[in-house]
Amino acid sequence: MSERAKQIYEAIWPWRVSESGGGEAASERPGTRRVFCEAGIMCVVGVVLGPVLGKTVMSGIVFTLAALVLVGGLWINPLYRGFRKAGFWLAKGVGIGLSWVLLVPFFYLCFPVGRLFLILTRRDPMHREFLPKDRTYWSLHRPLPEAAAYRRQY
């Protein structure tokens, strides 16, 4: 690979690095800011679970994990990398689960039922019916009263 190709490769998306688990090299230490941010967010979740919602066992688990992330990120790099890799695998599993367990049944339960309802009620909200006597299918729109309406999208 030429030097120019390597520069382009690094500028676009180093997918070989990011697929290995977080984009960090094996000997590279995470930034302290990142570690404190992750542990801090976990502590906030632990406070919400414990005193606010009364889930003391879950709160203790989250606080323990926050402590392990903090210690691993500051002093034990393999422990931190393991947590990051487990987090990536968990996120991938949740994404696949949501896609296949929720979205596929939602699609097959809602869209065909909705289409069947439109067919039975003889509605065509997209005006897709074939009109052989019409020369064009162009639909006129009403003009906007003022130019400021173009700046308001919603």
C-alpha cells in the first residue's frame, strides 16, 4: 500500500481498528477524562436506582461496576478493555435483538393490517389510482402566503 493510500485510509474510517473493540490499541491507556465520565454516569444511574427508585441490589451492582471501570481505566488496562469489549458485544446483541424481535413483528403486524384496512375502506391517501383519461398526474399545491413560511420547517 502506498503512503498516499495509507493517508487516505486513516482519514476515512479505520474499520480494522474500530472492529477490534473500541479503537484502542492493546497497550494504549484510555484517557482519564473518559474513565471518570463513564464511572460518573454509572454512579448517577446507581443513585437513581438506589435512593430514588428503591432498587438497592441493582444500585449496588451498578456502583460495583462503576468502581471496577474506574480502577480498570486508571490502573488495570486489560480489565478496562474487557469491560469495553463486553459493552460492545452487549450493544451489538441489543441492536440485533431489537431489530429482529421488535421491528420485524411490528412490520408484519402493522403494515399489512393497515394496508388491508385501506383496501377495505377504499381509501387511497397517496392518490395512486390509475386514471387513464388524465394527461398528467401532477398535483397542484397551494402557494404559501409569505416567504417566512419557508424558514419554518415544522
